[in-house]
Amino acid sequence: MGESIMQETFGMEVEEEQDHGNDILSRLPEEIRTGLTPEQILAIRQATQEDWGGHPVNIRLNIPLLFKRGYITMVAGICQRDPGRRQQDKEVHPLRTIGNILFVGGCAALIYLVVIAAILFYSSAIEF
């Protein structure tokens, strides 16, 4: 994948899982990136680092589709965000979108099909 920004700019080794800010730094213009001090780069890394490991439920799936790969991520736990942040999330990421409605409808249809097939199989309506 190439050298990290820290190694490229300052010759500093950074482990892959600790290199969360590399994507943001790589999108900065070259003249700005080269003007950053090691302390500024480290501060950007720490500010952009996400800790998803503290959730009791942390499910991540990659799904092969026809021409691309899709993904599903579900995390759950006790909400620790303040009310202002929760309101901002509701505005930025509304629950009622076409994609969400189609996804929930598809999952419900799949569950119904499995249940109907099981009922038909166990009631001997379908013989194998």
C-alpha cells in the first residue's frame, strides 16, 4: 500500500492499526502535509482515531454482490452521547430513507419466506 505519511515524511514507523489518520493526511495537499510537525500529525491521528472496540455487540460482514462487495456493520451498546450530538445524528442520518426501508423490507420478506418454508416442510405439505 506504500509508506505511511509518518514514515514518508519523518522516517517514523507506525503500526498499521495505529495509523488511523493516514487517510486524512494523504488527502491534504502536499505543501500543507510537508509543513506539519510530527506533533501535529500525531494530534491529527489521535483526533481521528475511532474506538469501536468497546461495544458489547460489534458485527461486521462483507457480502459479495454481483459486481462489487457490500458490507453491513452493526454495533450496539449503551449510548454515551450527549443529547445535542444525538439530535445532530438524527438530522444528518435520518432513519426513514428509501435504502433503509428497502433493507428492512427485504430482511422481513426473507424471514417470512424461511418461516413459511419451515411450516410447509414440517406440515408435510412439501415432500422430499
